[in-house]
Amino acid sequence: MASEDAVIESELKGKTLLVYMHILKNPNEPVGVRAVQRELGFSSPSVSSYHLNKLMDLGLVENVYGDYKLVKEVKVGVLRQFVTLGGVMLPRYLFYAVLMTTMLVTYFVQQPFYPSRDAITTVVMGVVPTAILWYETYRIWRDRPR
């Protein structure tokens, strides 16, 4: 099984990865060659067909009467950093960043700030991880395949 994932990871790059991510956004809806061409701005339907057939050879999609449907969802390479939620691919760290931000805001709302060693330590230990998580979320989002 690990060798199969290694093959998929080595082949799932560039435009093929873009086509796969496009299919992942609506996993229950089959897509046609021309729809992929239009959505991703490919120069011709043959480019779309090539990448869809490549995905089919990898066992990730199947051809159903000329339309391609998702068969298997894999998390390899850059896809490990994303979660699909309602057809939108979001960085995993986004959820942790929102949680830490909510906890920090809740602390400030519930606890009036009096400059003491404990209060400053608490604020620093809340702000630093929150900033790191938001930075990582932004970095992953910026580096996503387009």
C-alpha cells in the first residue's frame, strides 16, 4: 500500500494535481473534459483529457459515460495540509488558529487586564501560538496549487 501511495504522490503534480483538486471540490458530481478545460483555463480539451486519463490510470477517478467521477480520495504531498469542507479546501491549521484566537479573545473578555506577571505570561503564551498558527495557515494557503 505504501508503494501505491508513493506512485500516486510522484504522479500527482502540476496540472494533474489541479484537475484532482477541482474534482475534490465536488466529489459527488461527475465532470466532463470540457468543463475541466473551462474551469481551469486549459488551452484545449485534449489537455484536460490527458490529465483526467492520468488520474484514471492512478485509480483516483473513473469514466462514467464520458464524465469522470471521484473514486478514491488520497492525501499525498500538499493535499495533506488541506481539509475539504463543503466543497472548499481549507488549510488544516485554520481550525487551530481560530480556536486559539477564540480562546485569547475569551480570556480578554472574561478577565480584566491588570499588568501582573501572571497576566503578561498568560497573554504572551496565548499571542505567540496564535500568531504562529495564523502565519502557518497563511503560508499554506499562499503556497497551494492554483
